[in-house]
Amino acid sequence: MKLFLVMLFTGFAAFAFAAIPQTEEEFSAAMKTILPTSGSLRSNVTAKNADATKADAEKLEKIFKTSEGFWTARKAQDAVDWSKQGKEAAAAIGKLAAAGEWEKIPDEQKKIQATCMACHNAHREKLPEGGYKIK
């Protein structure tokens, strides 16, 4: 029984950490999904499509959770806090869409944009040959 519990816990722990990107390339790939997801979200909010808006919001929430894990591992508390704020705003968008409170969603979208900009300014560096890298 003890062996079973140890194996079960080990399996859950491995699964929990699998979502945290371990390399900058994996993290960058996750971050690059924010822009298209935000575009889809804007379209779905305009169309007042609650199901699609909730799906986009859930995807953004997962991306920010991934970001939170990445920055926690690197002990960058400001980025962790911004990731949490983005995650909370995305969760709020899903709830607002479900409640049909469309007029409140733009405020939450602005919060997401602000967290992205703050983190980029603090932790992203433009490369001379083009592109960016994490500071």
C-alpha cells in the first residue's frame, strides 16, 4: 500500500512539473501563443460568443500559469506577480462571458495587456540581429 501511494504521488508530481517549461525556448513558444489567443478572444467578445470566449480565456489562464511556474523557478518575483495578475484577469474574463457581462471584459483585457508589457519591459532584451531574449 505504501509503495502504491509513493508511486501515485511521484506520478502526480512528475505530471505537475511537466507543464512548466524548462528552457527559454519552451517558454518563448508558450508566450508566442498569447497574441493569437488574444486576437481570437477579441473577436469572440465582439461576437458575444460565450463558449469561445471562455475557451480563449481558459487557454490564456493556462499560459499565465505556465509563465508563473517559469518565473518562480527563476526567482523573479515581479514576473511571478505579473503572471498571477494575467491569470486572474483571464479567469475573470471567462466568468464575465459566462454571466453575459460583456461590457466589463475590456477592463480585464487591459489588465492582461498591462502585465505583458510590464514583464516584457523588465525581462526581455532586443537582440541586435533581431528578435528577443530573456534578460
